[in-house]
Amino acid sequence: MNVKQEKLTDLTSKLTIEVAEQDYQPQVKKALTGYQQKANIPGFRPGKVPFGMIQKMYGKAVMVEEVNKLLSEALNKHIEDNKLEILGQPIPTEENEPADFDHAKDFTFNFEIAVAPEFELDLSKIKVTNYQISVGDEMVQKSVDSLRERFKGEDDKPAELNQELFDKVYGEGVVKSEKELRERIRKEGERMYQQQADRRFTQDAIQAVVEGTEFDMPDDFLKRWLLMSNQEKGLTKEQIETDYDKYRNMLKWQLIEAKIIKSHDIKVNRDDVKDYYINHVVSQYFPIPEDEEGRKRIEQFAETMMQNQQETKQIYDMVYDQKISDVLRAGLKISDKKIDFDDYVEMLKKEHEANNPTENNHE
């Protein structure tokens, strides 16, 4: 078997794979011998069916299977041996003619491949705004009113702002005054809303890095690969052209993300996942105890949750995303901007309306 690589552009090459009869014939004979030993055909004792009959019945199908298997192995071996970081998958070229498995013994297959471009990643020149959410007095007052209404007495009057209410809400002696109550509500609100803003920061950072990192992409190849790999979904050439920038940016981010993971040696282990369960999942339902015995119980609870493999796989991905976000925060040129939560929501609403004008027209 012979594999030749011919460079087409800086990022694409043609692979020509020649498969000769001697490459696949031993495997074909072995497979047909197996069929012969197992065949149960009327008029013949088991295992005594003539080989020629087996070959006539199964020979072509077995040959097609073995040739395709060799072809796949040759492609993968060439990519691995030459340490090629390919984009997408190899695409059969238009010069290929349908293989004549009825008459031909030797076959030639041509594929086009694209390799990942080399590029430098400099985060320090890319600017991103980091919104820091603040909760104003008006929102705090709404929360206070809500608490008073929730814990109202038998006379149907809102609860008094006293120690009895504080203890019902936060536990005995945790909050000791109205001032402490309001400050606690403010901090909890800011922490909750800041998580949303942090997700927004990551999205903005990814977009800024993709737009701020220039490198060539094998666009013609990628459009053909997208069309070929989405045939079952009915994706058309016109749809790919319309949405190509979106696809291109997704592929660019995958390359950038892989570079960040490699250059910063980012890994996620089991302990990372368990810590995430404890600090981001369990903590929503139970206060994290400070004593050793209580900590052990929480860890056991997290271990039980980790037995859900599908959910744990999602957590692995989330921890990876968090570590990559940490790298972005450390490297990017960030400008912090304090913003009241209501103003932040209004800003998001206006952005959504600007990005989705057709939705507004239907209202």
C-alpha cells in the first residue's frame, strides 16, 4: 500500500492512497474461510461448502469491507505518523471514480485534507469589559418587603423587622439587626447576579479573542467539509454560505482553546469535579460546614452525586471552561465597570433587540 501527499495550498494537501490486491487479499481469504467453516447450506455438511461457492456468495462484500478498512487505517496512520493536526475530516476529491469492485484488483483513492494553521496568541492586547453588578437600595427594599410578606403573622400583617424574623430567615443569631439584614440581602443578590455577569464576561472574552486573533483558515475546504458532514441534516450550500462566519468563528475558537489548554497545561481531575459539586451545587442547598466531620459528610454527598456519569461529564466540561476563563481573565486587558443590576438588565434587553430585529417586527 502506498500513500503520497501533495501540497495544494499552505493549509491543504491531497492524499493519494494506492491499495493493491496483495494488500487486502490475505484478509479477504481469512474472512471467507471463516464464512466457509460456519456456513450452513442445504446439500452440504457444515464446514464442507466449497470455497468457490462461498467466494461467489460473499467475496465482493468482504473485499469492499476489507479495502475500506485498509483505506481508513492508512489515512489514520499517515495523519498520526506525520503528526498532522487536521481540521474536519478528509474529503474524497472530485477526481475519484466509483471503485469497480466487480472487475478491478488494484484501487486508487484521493482525499483532500486541511491542517490547522499556526498562529501566535497575545491576550494582553485584547480589551474586554467586566461588568461588576451592584444591588441598589430599591431592590434591597423589595427583598425586605418580600420577606416580611412571606413570614407574616396570623393577623395577616407583614412580619416585624425584629430578631424573630432574622432568626427565621437565616438561623438563630446569624443576623442581629436590620442593617445586617439589608447588607446580607445586598451581598447575596450581588453574588447571584454576578454569576450571570461572569458568564457574560466569558462570552464577550471568547468573541473578543476570536475577533482579535488573526490567522488564515482553509475556507473553501471547510465549506465543502461542512456540506459533506451535514448532508443528513439537509444543510444546503446556500445555508452554509449564509452562516459561514458563525461556523468559522466556532472553529477558530476551538483552535484557540486547544492552544490555551496546551500552553497552560490545563487538566481537570476528579478532585476538581468534587470541589465543584461541593462549592457550586451542594452549597445551594446546605451551608458548607467548617468542622472536619461535617466536611466529610458533604464530601460523601458529593461522591454520591458524581455517580451520575452524564451529569459528571457536564461538570468536567464546566470546570474546563472555568479554567480557560481564568486564563482569559489573567491575560486580557480588562476594564471593570460597576453597574446597577436594573441597568444591566436594560442593557442586555437593548442588545438583544438590536441583534434580533425580526423578533421586534413580529410583535
